[in-house]
Amino acid sequence: MLINSATLTSLYTGFNASFQSAFAGVEPMYQRVATTVPSTTGENEYGWIGQIPSFEEWIGDRAIQSIGTHGYTIKNKSYVNTIGVKRPHIEDDNVGVYRPLFEDLGYTAAVFPDELIFGLLKNGFTTDAYDGQFYFDTDHPVLDANGDATTVSNHGGGASTPWFLLDTSRPLKPLIYQSRKPFDRLVRKDQDTDDNVFMSDDFLYGMDGRCNVGFGFWQMGYGSKQPLDAANYKAARAAMGGFKGDFGRPLGIKPNLLVVPPSLEGEAVELLSAERGAAGASNIWRNTAEILVVPWLA
């Protein structure tokens, strides 16, 4: 194949088509558990996290619900992925072998937010939330009905494979995906004057983006390393349903999604899909939550 401007443009068009086709064909999972927040700067500050608004009877002047200042900031990070195509492969008309590679690049770009979001969820036992406590912790600070300081747990304890029960029914989901520059554009460096071509005979194609992830309200999630069984699932639901905001205000948490790694898929299906339990009794937990099996949690 003769390498000239028209040839290189045609190659890029084909590579980009493979990339975009695979990118568009993916349905990411992170949107089930994370709210996407657009970013226009190097970082976003979420000082308002920590205050879930509520209604109260209007008697006299309005009571202003001030936004808590927790200094919770998510800084954007840059990520890049690049494919090199050697000149001899183009000259020998052997570029067809690269099509699956560009398709995989498109798939990888589409699911990259999944890797970040579920990696953060998995590390929620050791990563801070807005209140300075680990997202899944035993002592999140709140004020009781009398205004006295107390603590609340959204951590089930244990030392087995972790599983997560989430409330994803609200606009602000348990996690935040902060998007600054999407991973959806393939860029080319394939001119003879490009250093990579002149020095190494490499025609480069790649993409980059900027984003980061963080936690929303800890009350929307419950993490446990106890065995995934009826007793521990019941305890998780009861704990979440009883979560209250400051001054004893019920939050109306409704856990609706059970997130598990592939190793716990069987237990999750048995718990939430089987009509009857092991002893033959009716399964009272059937269909009380959806199951999301996440390979990134393996």
C-alpha cells in the first residue's frame, strides 16, 4: 500500500469507525450507581453534601436550611490510551489485524468509568466520604433528636467477600462520576513530520479524557463483608431504612440494588430470585432489590 495523505486519511476513518462503533455499543454499569456531574474546571467542590433538604410546616418566617460546608473536593485526573501501527504493516496492507484492537479501544473507553466507579466502591471501607469518615464506617457523626452528637453505622462488619446494598432511586446516587473531558474522540499522529513517525516508524492513534470519581451521601449505601445470606441482608435493609438525618429526621432510604462481585452471584440470585428458601419456606426477600453483578469487583 502506498502511503500518502489520502491513504492515511482512509486508514484513520476506518480505525475511527471501529472505535466509535464499539464505543456506542456498550451500556456502562456505572450509571446505575453514580450521578454524572459535569465539570468545567480542574476540580469541583461539593460543600453542599451533608445536607439532604426536607419540608417542614410553614409557621412564621421560613427556616433556612443552610448548606453544610464539608470541604469535599473532587479533582479531575487525566487518562490516556494509545495504539501504535508500524509503517511496514501499512505498506504491506496488513492493517486489517488492527481492527479488533481499535474496537477494543472503543469498548475500553466506554467502560473506563465502570472501572473507576466500582473500584472506588470496593475501596469504600478505607476511603473517606464527605464527613471525614470512611464511606462504609461504624461511626458516621449525626445529631440525634435532642441535638446531641451520636454516630451511625453503614458497615456490616465481617471479613468475607464484600457486597453492597444501595439506594439508587434518587437524583443524587451513592457515588459521583465527575466528567471534565469525555473519552470519545480518537486522535491521530500519522504525519511524516510527527516525531513518532520520523524517529520510530510508528503511526499513533489514541484518545484521552479527564474525570474523577467520589462519594455522595453515605446514607445511600451499606457495605458488608459478612456472608451474603438472609440474616445479614435483613440487617442491612433494616439499618438503611432506619437512617436519619440530623435532629432525628427520617430520610426515607429505600435500598433497591444489591451489588456483588461474580463470586457472590449465586448467593445473590438465591437470596433475591428464588421462590423458596433452602428449607422450603417462602422466600420473603424475593424481588426486594435488583441484582447487579460487577466484574470490576472481582
